Amino acid sequence: MPPPDADFCITIDFRKGEGNPRRVFDAASMIIAGFEQIDDLAADTIDSRIEPLLVLEDIEAGSIKVWMKNVLNAIDDQAIKGLDWRPAVGKYLVKAKYAAITWLDSGDGQSPPRLSDLSNELREIAQETDVRHLPDYPPIHDARLLTALDRLQDAKKQLTRGDKMIIETEDRSYEVDLTRTWSPTASITPDAARETHSEGELILTVRKPDMIGDTQWQFRHGKNNISAPIADQDWLDEYHAGNIDLRPGDALRCTVRFSYEYDGSGKLTGQHIEILKILEVIKGDGRQISFLDTND
């Protein structure tokens, strides 16, 4: 029976009395290291202040069964301090590891699978947590992802014909294809971009309007406080001319741009939101008006 707190299990079923005995322990060590890297970069898509840690729950002999658990810590921050985010993020990290190991076995055998498929899958899994309460999550940096995937492949290379590796999660079990040991960094050219962008639509509640015209607006989205500039100059001209009655508690339905900055190692270092277009004003009583309606 698995330990009650275990999140997943790595099973290495090896041929006894054959090959270098170190291969089993080397493979276990390498795949754990690879999973730790997957956790680090996946946690960044939720919040860079979350620090994941894999802890050993139990080891079973015979075939080697290593039961692991995700432990999550966060730097004290009011934006996530009061949220019950750990269960959702813990499940996300388990799904991310499963997605990575199965992606490595995909493709047609002649060419590697597309890295964008894995990146998009990880982003979709992150969105399912709804921890950020935003429609966008930072993409995982290609170079960091490829490095983690290489480590997982190195683990597979340690094992020999007749050995097996199985990854078990709460609801599924997957036998790893040990014949698929291609090198991700040698086969895929990473995206070297230091900054990425995406756009989406949000409804933001106004906390503090910009009365001067050169400072950030203060908004609330769900439980999160957001500071963002408004780049919609036509709307701003109408507002500063006094043609739009906008007060704290009113909301703006708007198109926004999410920008993410990475350092040379691919670590997420900055996140910014810019409001591109105001689509409508939603008054505190629920009425909706366009910014051209100045008779309200």
C-alpha cells in the first residue's frame, strides 16, 4: 500500500544479477532531479514566490519503488497568503511531471515531438488551478524546459534491456518507453526570447483612478490587487475631459496585454499588465456604458 501522503511513485523493475547495479540508483536519482527541475519551472507559471520541494515518503525493495510527495512553500505575500492554493498547485505539479515524461515518448520515432505541444499542455494544466484568478499564465521558458527534459532522458539511459520504469500517480500508471532516449537539447532549438507577450480580456474593478494622467491605475481582480497603465488614449482623453463618470467600485471591461520577462537562465523575473483598450464601463450598480456615452 502506498504511504497515505504520497503524490506519485517511481518504480524501477530491474533484471537481478545483470548489468551494473549502480544503474538502478543512478536512474532513480536522475529522474528525481529531472522532476525537481520540472517542478521549479512549472511553479513559476503560478507564482515565482512558490518554492516546490520533493520529499521522500518511502522506498520499497524488490523492484525499487520510490514514493514521493510535493511540499510547497511560499514567501510571505498577501496576494497568496490567504488562499488555499497548495492542493491545486500540488496536483498541477504531479500532472506536469506526468505530461513531461509521456511527451518524451511521443512523436513518430523519426523526429522529436513539438516542444510547443508540451508547453501549451503545461500552461493549460496551470490554468486549471485558477490560483492566479487571471486568464493568462506565464509560458515556460524553452531552454529551462529542455534542460529538465534532458535530465529525464539521462535517467532512462542508465537502464538496460529488460529493465522497466513505471510512473504512478493517484489515478493512472504509465510505463516509460526506455528505448526513446533522444536528447531534447540536441534535437530542438529553444526560443531565446527574453520577453513574451499575450493578450486577453479582463473585467477590472477600479480602486483608484489616475487623475493626473501619468501614473498607474489601481484595480482589483478577484482577490488580487493590480496596478496597470492604460494605453487607450482616446478613452483617457474622454475621461480626463470629464466626459466619463468613473468612480471607485465601477469596473472596466478591457483588452489587456500580459508581458513576462526572463533572465539569461530562463528564470521568470518580471510580470506586467497593460490595458490596451477599454471596451465598456460597468457602473457599480451593474449598468454598462461605452466610453462614448457621455449622457449618463
